[in-house]
Amino acid sequence: MQTNTEPTHADWLRERFFSDPLRCISLAAGEQLLQPGQYNSRLYMVVEGLLVGSIHNKEGHRYEIFRSGPGKLVGAYSFFSAKHTSYSTVVAEVPSRVAFVDRQTFQAEADDYEAFNEHVLSAVVEEIYERQLQAHELTIQREEAMQQLASMEKLAVLGQMAAGLAHELNNAIGVIHTSAGWLSECLRAFVQEKDTQGMFPFFETGLEAGITLSSAEVRARTRALESRYRLPQPQAKILAKTGISDEKLDRLGSALPEYVEPISNYFELGRTLNDMLHASGHAARVVASVQQLGTATRIQPQPVNLNNTIQSALALLKNMAGQVQLDLRLGALPELAANPSDWVQVWVNLIKNALEALATAQTPKPRLQIHSEEKDGSMEVTIEDNGPGIAEELLPHVFQPNVTTKVEGLTFGLGVGLSIVQKIVESYQGRIYVVSQPGKTVFTVKIPL
């Protein structure tokens, strides 16, 4: 295989002007070669190492303008100019070695004008071109930094607005939360007093527990009710969703089919109040958390069971989870000293991302699995979906601020949600991990006991 051995302009210059070992300087890292205003009658070529040129403004801020590695010329402007004055500071970034030629020697050896024009001028033009490219790249980097700074300023303004909005919402949310509690107690007493059909236990079950069964458990319970009470499938499914025990249903005897609709209505009334209490309580805690941002005070940690916060998150997202098969297996967990709203926020972000992924990708037989257990000295919660997965190139960056992953219009959060989740988890000395491939994405949260 033949190779092109034709010497470059730099090779010609090195051989002609920069091969004398007596005209060589070694520079330590940080050592200065040129400074602004310095008289310079030498043209330098980098033999090894790296030289960095920069300028400074009136406030002393440094701005890099070029980097020159082996084979590159340094000092060309001052060497060829009439005043021979350097305009930049040139420093060795690493231990470096440079060869030089002074003006007198250069003029004496540049007797071949044709070769001089071909090689020297070409080398200088190439150097100018490369520095323009470097300056262009640096300009782009500075512009991007300015845009990031502007985004941060916008976020700061939004934070101030959020704090003000939280202050305005606090009273309204407080009224809703208090009223939801008062309404549930009043309706409990009213239903119990007016109940003539034995429906109060079903109302109370919905109020105290809400919906607790997964989609798979509902299907299994439907089949069991069909067999036990000889109910048609639609009626059995209505009762199965309530999670009401056989013991309570047995009290109605053979009249059970006539009471399926009232049972469902009373249960849904209680369940709706249960959801209102969960949602208004969470909203009140979120507002309180927003109000405390940027202040020296913190919400006093309280004993929290992570399973309860998962249930609260699911209650907030029940409308999104409509057609998704939910596999919920919550093992026994010890209590954690925490702000419960922190953990509701973690699960809402992770579950919402999974549900959006499943819905946007129109995943056949969408499934969401949420498991919790105590394992190896930690509390471990996994949230798994069978959606399209996260793009391989974006997977290492999903927890970085302002990273938005999109796959055919699919978005995981707003570019800040997972970053917030990670910060919350790490504030409890925990860790969050993600593995993803088409058909399976798993987020794992581990909190030390």
C-alpha cells in the first residue's frame, strides 16, 4: 500500500528553520512564553506539549483565544508585524518544548522566495484559519453558557413566582383539605344514620381503604365472585374492583345481585372521598414544601411508610392508569423519618413517566409493576413498565437537569423531573438506578435502613 510522503508546510518549516537544537526552549507547565505588549522578534514552533493563548479584559477575566500543539506556529503576528508587539498571553498548559528562529536568521535563510511564498505564507494562513475555527468554537461555547445562564435566571424567577403562588394557594388548599375531612366525617355519620339497606359497610370500606387491588387481582377476584355467587361477569367485575370481602357480601344472601349497583355506588362515594383526602393532603404538603424553598427552616421529619406514599401517588394518577395492568406488590417495610411529600413526589414522577411512555407508544397490553421489599439492609422499590424504553445514547444522562428524552414525540418528564427525583432520593442517602431496553424499563430506588 502506497502512502503520501510529500512533506507538509510544517515539515518544510521545521527542517529549514526549527531543527537547530541550540534554538530550543523548554517550558514548565504554567510558564509564560509571551505577554501582551512584549517585544517579540522570534517565530516559535511547538515541538511537544501544548501552548494556550489568551487575552484579559479590564476586570482581569481571562478569555482563551487559541491552543497550539506540536507543529503549530506561535508568535506569528508579532514576528511579522511592523512593531513586533505581542497582543496575547501565551502559557504552556503542560510541560512543553518550543523551537524558535529569530528575525535576522529567518531573513538570512529565507533566500528562496518561491519556497518562502509557498511554505511560510501557506503555514501562516493555515494557522490563522485554525485559530478562526477555534475562536468560532469558543464563541459557540460562550453563547451556550450564556443561554444556560439565562435559563437559570428564568428558573430563579419561576422559583420566586412559585413561592408567591404557593403563598396564595396555601389558604385555598388548606380549606379544601379541611373541608374534605369534615365532609367525609359528616357523610359517614349521615350514611350510617340513614342506611336502611345495610350499605354502610361498603361506604366505609371505600372511605378507609379506597381501591387496593391490582388489575390482575381484580380479574382473579371477578372469576371467584362469578363462581361463588353465580353472578354474570359484568356484575362480578363491579364488585371485584371494590375489594369487598366475601364476609360482607354473604350478609346479603340470595339478594346480592339486586344490590350490586347500590354497593358500587356507596363504595365509590367513600372511595372518592378517600381520593379527595389523599389528593388534598398531598397538595397541602407540596405547597408547604414550595413555601420552604430557599428558607432556613425545614419540615420536621416524621415516621413515614414508603408503601403509603406509593398508594398516595397511585391515587393521584388513577385517571392516567385506566387501561394499564397494575401489578402492585408491596412488602412489609420499616418506617422512615422523612417528609412524606418528598416521596409522593418521587413516585408520582416515576409512575407518571411510565404511564406516559405506555400511552404515547400505544403499547399492546400495557403493564406497570411496582414492588417494594426490605432487602440486604435497604428498602428497595422497583417501578417497571413494558413500554418502548429509553434511547441508549440518552440513558446515561436521564438524571441530568434540562435533559429531555423524546422518542417519536414521547417525553419522559420535562427535563427536570428525574433530576429532582435523584436529588430527593440522595438527600435520604439513597440511590436510584435505571436499566432500559425496548419492552422493559426499570427504575430502582434503594434507601438504607
